[in-house]
Amino acid sequence: MTQDQTTPRDAATAAVTADTEARYQIGEVADRTGVTQRTLRFYEEKGLLTPADRMDGGFRLYSEADIGRIRLIKQLQQLLGFSLAEIKDMVEAEETRATLRATRPEDRDHIDPEIARARLEQALRALRSQLAVVEPKITQLTELRADLADRIARLEARVEELKQQPARA
């Protein structure tokens, strides 16, 4: 998988497990991710991104997990046409799931059933939240696909009709 193909699970897991890694200034992050510094500040303003730290002078410092999150945001925007609000919902839900995975007890057979149920319900809420974002997109794309297929069928039928007509001189 290339750097630009960060999956939601990879990005969220990195966000939970990355505590001691290198930090990058905003210009370096902009270069590595292909977004502008202004875009990074905008993501921060909208709550999509929170830099890991700040230097003494207030300069933002980003982690590898932040870079993964930025790549995920770009992927959701470009490939799936998600709005920033939808992306925020998707990323937050994925981070909830990553936190649950990262804090999962080693011995799952001896966990208190109430605690296990509560964790599973939290994961289910996160997944349902993601599905609620994705379903309308699927519906819209399905409707668009049906419309395009209908147009193609009508044009193909017209082409066949014209093939049957004698050529005019």
C-alpha cells in the first residue's frame, strides 16, 4: 500500500498508538500530503484535525497519525465526494473503533459481560454512524447509475432503429 492509500482503519489505529513519534511542522505536512497550509488550518478550524502539539512559538506540530488522517480526509473527499462534515463523522467513528480495538482486553473470555456488551454497543454505534453517512451516497449513485443506463439504452435503441432505415441520398 502506498503512502497515499491510507485506510480509515490504518489512520485511526495510528492515531491511537502513536505517542512517541516524530513531529512535523505545517509546511512539511503540506508538502507530504499535497494540501496547502491554509487547508490544514481550515481542517483544524472545522474540527477535522488537531495538531499533536505546538512549539513554544505556537507553531503547529503534526504526527504521522495526523498525516494519515489528512490523507484519509483527502481520500474521502476526492474518491467518495464526502463533505467535510461527513468526513468528520466518518473519521470520528473510525477513531472510536480504533480506540476500542487498542484497549481490547487480552483475555476476552474472562471480561465482564456488561463491559463487553457496552464496548460492542459502542462499536455498533460507530459503525451505524458510518453507514448513515454512506447509505445516502450509495442511493444517489444507484439512482445516477440507473439514469445513465436508461439513457444509454434509449440511445442504443435509437442507433439500432437508424441502422434499419435505408440511407438517404
